[in-house]
Amino acid sequence: MIVKVYSTEFCPYCVALKEFLHENNIEFQEIDVTENQKAQEEMISRSGQMGVPVVEIDGEMIIGFDREKISQLLKL
């Protein structure tokens, strides 16, 4: 399972999302869109969103920290 988290350091929802993933022992790739312009453009084109967090789980994009949807996709 591939999990990517598009986030920024100063976003409280991003911090909460990453804590949730750590608590559930989910490995993920963190992508700081303030430092990676190409990743930011990819996130916007794939999700249609400019805001963070955006989570990609096996190719499915989730906008925001939707705990229920993320738990469902991760089978928690």
C-alpha cells in the first residue's frame, strides 16, 4: 500500500493527519508542497484542490483529514 501525504509544516490538519498515521503504524511519504513546486502542481492537477492536506492512498485522492474515509481505505 502506498500512502502519500501532501502537506505543509504550518497546517494543523496536516499535523493531526500525520499523528493519526503514526499512531496506527502506517508508513507514508510526506510531501511538503511549500518546498516542492512540481509536487504541488501534481497535487492540484490530480485532486483539483489547492489546500492541504491531501492524502493519496493507492491512487485514490482524499481531500482534507477525513478520518473515516482514510480509516476505511487503510482497513483500520
